[in-house]
Amino acid sequence: MEVELIFKIAAVGIVVAVVNMILSKLGRDEYATLTTLAGIIIVLLVLLGEIHSLFSTIQSVFELK
């Protein structure tokens, strides 16, 4: 796992946390929840490539194809 990936995930988390706090203070709790959900989806999309790589490695190690 690359260090850059961890930094990307941390950056998304920090941005989402700040936007979430600002929206909560303004009384826009629905938008804060949607922002959190969007952050989770973005992180999952970033991790999707790594998960694919993991399954490919597992497949080649156990010679499944």
C-alpha cells in the first residue's frame, strides 16, 4: 500500500470534516450528512483500484486462472 493513498484518504477526511462542521453550524444538517456520504463514496472509489489489485494478486498467487 502506498503512502500517497493514505494521504489522499486523510485529505478527503479532513475536507469532509471541515465542511461537515461548517454546515452543521449553519443549521444545514441534511447537507452535512450528504457531504459525509459523498466523502465515503469518494474514498471507496479511490480504494476500488487497490481492491482490484489485491484480488488480482490473490488470484495469481493461488493460480486460480
